[in-house]
Amino acid sequence: MEQRLDWASAVLMRLSAALGDYAEAQEDIRALEAYYGSDEWKQDFSDDEAGLLPQDLKRGVLSEDGIWNLIEDCRDLNKRLAKLMQ
């Protein structure tokens, strides 16, 4: 039982820290969700295709899947959390 207590306590501490980070990331997630598919995103994508962006610039937000996958992962996680709370 002592091992169970130690393990459960460690898990709860990590989860609490992770949930704090997740809560802080919500503003960024909402901003990315609004950006994806917007006119601004389309212009940035077009500029990239035309070679107007610096070559060393990271382009994860311009991928077709990067933001979409993040949004879907968030939705799946929120469903898991809701199910755990039932």
C-alpha cells in the first residue's frame, strides 16, 4: 500500500503540473484555432509557396496537418478528461 501511495502521489503531482501548463496553453490553442484557415493563414501559406518567407523560418503552422492535429488532440484530451470526471 505504501508503494501505491507513493506512486499515486507522484502521478497526481505530475498531472497537476501538466494541467497547469495545459490551462496556460489554452489562449495559444484558441489563437492557433482562429488562425488556421483564416485569411491571414492563407496569405502566409501563399507567401511561403511563392518563396517570400525566409528559408530558415519554421513552418509548422503552415503545414496542412500541424494545427489541425493539435486541435484534434485537444478535443480528444478534453473528452478523456470529461469521461474521467463522470
